[in-house]
Amino acid sequence: MELTQITPFIANIIFVMALGWYLITNLQWYDYRIERVVLRHHKTWWHVAYFIAPFILYYALARYSLFVVALYLPLLYLWHVRLDKKVVLTWRVKRFLILLGFVSVLLNLLIAFKGWSESFSVIFPLVLTYLLSWGTEKFLFLAYKREASRKVASMSDLTIICVTGSYGKTSMKNFIAQVLSQKYNVYATPRSVNTLGGIIRDVNESLPTNTQVYICEAGAREVGDIYAIAQLLHPQIVVVGKVGPQHLEYFKTLERIQRTKLEIIHSNRLKRAFIHTSVTDEPHEKVTFFGDDVHNLAATLEGIDFDLSVNGEERHFHTNVLGGFQTININAAILIASEMGMSADEIVNAVEKLKSVEHRLERIDAGGKIILDDGYNGNIDGMLEGVRLCSLHSGRKVIVTPGLVESTQELNSELIRAINGVFDIAIITGQLNAAQFDKELNVPQKIMLSDKSQMVKTLGEVTKAGDIILFANDAPNFI
């Protein structure tokens, strides 16, 4: 290789790797589905600024390729450091980047020594690496899936409970786990792991072989996603929580969402299905409907009190968990505990010991302020309940929110009307719903933040002791 070829050789490899970093970051956000990155990205202008425009300039100014790369790298770096959800260097990401580097070096060597055309020196390694990576991950996925199936099958005494729904899946899963752990050796999928790939990995790497009850959360972005989970685990008990217009951009209609959630019942070991009344009213011998049985509900900033029948006996329940809507999730936990043989007294005591799920109407008292951290909640019912709880506070009220994500303009208007009637200060983060909030929001002080990095500084300037602060939904800034 001649000296004059070394500079463009190095520049090309660096440029391809930089574009690959942008690509794999976006793929990880959107579950490694290229069609979602291309067609359903929330900020498509990023593709123009950080991929398409640099790609065109690189070829248009081929003689100055090193100059283009020198401009692009700082631009990409600034984009990366401003992200609040950066790429996680999983083995899948590492395999992609290593493969991309190898393909790029090989192609450039062939161009240099064989005189191949340089026309495809950028796009070809990216396309080839994506295809090779897809094939590799598909092969590994099937191997890991077989391993998970064998492990589940080998645990003959294991009871598997699968939980799905539009809202509250993670809270429901955690409440069921907390209640059943008073009597059984329970393991639940961590955090918000709810995809087929995540569940397979969790089973293979983390499910203890001495577990008596495995509680799994099942999520979906497409029809068939939950069916695949049901066919992997074949749960004996399933729960379909409340279903509403969440993720409408993927499913288009509420009826498709309902059908997808009901895929969870397709288990050849199904013994009992607990289904919320918002999903269906079609009777079945293995189905128990729930959602309308809670009586005398009182939900305050100190917790929840309610009455509910257990094994035909009306019992009173108290928990420090916040949010009246949580009674739906607790109701499911009570039904399953009863199905699993726990007594009414054991269930009442277990509910009283329930702890809030992190970032889901979690109360934090700090610096004389009450903070309601509802950052992981993105549904209208939960957000309206957070607003209602703040209305019970006698001091100033502050809300920090991007609004509803993957929802409708009408539901965001409903949320805005509730905010207008309660809050003194509203801090709106992100650009997704900024125009609608700026137009419809009517509070004494409105602050629009396009960059979430300014949020901590802003809160320090506008809040004081005695305030209640509600963090309602914390969408990452790529949304």
C-alpha cells in the first residue's frame, strides 16, 4: 500500500465505524429491528443529520474525506454525550462492532491491492455487517431458546405465572412476587425485562433451579410477541391486566391490542387465567374476571385502604403503596395468592408489607420536599392518579413531564386539563408533545425544556421546601 493510500484507508475505516456506532445505538433502542429504526423513529431528523448528510458529504467531497471525518466525529460525539440512554455494550453490540471493523478493513485492503471500486466502501460494509450480524444473532437466539426450553422443562415442580397488559405489568409482577414470597421460593424477571429475548436470557443466566414460583412479565410491540413467550414457558397461571390505548402507533386499534394480550392464554399447561374486565367478557371455565371487586377505596399520600372479598370473606386491606389504580395490580396478586393456597390472613399481612416499585409513584421525602417519582409510568390512568394525589398536598405543586408517549393527542389533552387544575409550576421536557403543551397548558408558571440536561438546575431554581414534585413519565430523549 502506498503512503498516499494510507490516509484515505484510515479515514474510511473510522468513518464506517462511526456510522456503525450511530446505527447500533438506534437498533438497540428499537429492539434491533431495522424497520422500526427507519419507519418508526421518534426523531427521524437525527438520521438526516448524523447519517444521511455525512454519508452524502463523504462521497461528494471524496478528495477531502479526512476533513469530512474530522467534522463528523465531534458532531457524533456531542450527540452521544447528550443522550440520557446511551448504547449498552452488550455482547451483541460488541460482536456487531468487531464484525464491522473486520469487514471494513478487509474491503479497504481489497480496494487498495485489487483495484476494486471505492463506490461501496461505506455502505457495503454496513449492509454486509448488518446481514451477517442478523444471521449470527438469529442462530445464537435459537440455540439460547432451546437451552431455556430444556431448563424450564427440567424443573418439573416449577409453577410459572405470566403477567401482561397495557398498564402496570411491572408493578403487578412485583406485587405478586412480594405476596407469594411470604410462603414460597419466588423468582421474578428483573426490572422491565419482558421481551422473548430478555426472558430467554433471564431463564438461562438467572433463574435458580430451586425456584418454586417463576413470575414473568410479557410485553409486546407486534401481534405474536406474547404468543411466542407463552409457547416458550407454557405458564400454569396467567394474568391479563388492564388494557387501553397504549402503543397504538404499533397496534393501530384497541381490538388488536386486546387480541395480542390474550395470546398469553395459549399454554398447554394453563390452569387459571385472571383477566381484567377491560380486555374481554367472554366466559371460559379457566377464566376469572377481576377489576370491579374493590370496595371502600381510600387512596392518599399515606397509602391505600380498600375492602375486597377473599375466599368468600370480605377483608380490609392497607398498604403504603401509593395510587388508587394500584388496587388493580394488588387485586391480581390477591387472586393468585388465593389460587396458590395462601390463607386470607396470610394475604392481608403480605399486602400490608408491600413496598412501592421503584420509579412508579414512589414517595421520596428530601430537603423538606415531597417527591413522587412516577418516571416509569406512561399511561393516562397512572398519570391522572399522580395528579390527583398532588392535589391533596397543601403546599405548592410542581410537575415534570414530557406528556404521554405512544398515545393520542386526545389523551394528552385530558392530561393537560388535569394539570391545569392542580399545579403551580409545570416543567415540560422534550419536544415530542411540546407544541401541544405550550398551546393548551395554562398554569401560573410554565417552563419548556427541550434539553433534559437542564432539568436539575431548573428544579433547583424554581422549587423550595414545602413543595410536592411529581415526575410523571421519564421518556428518554431519543423519543
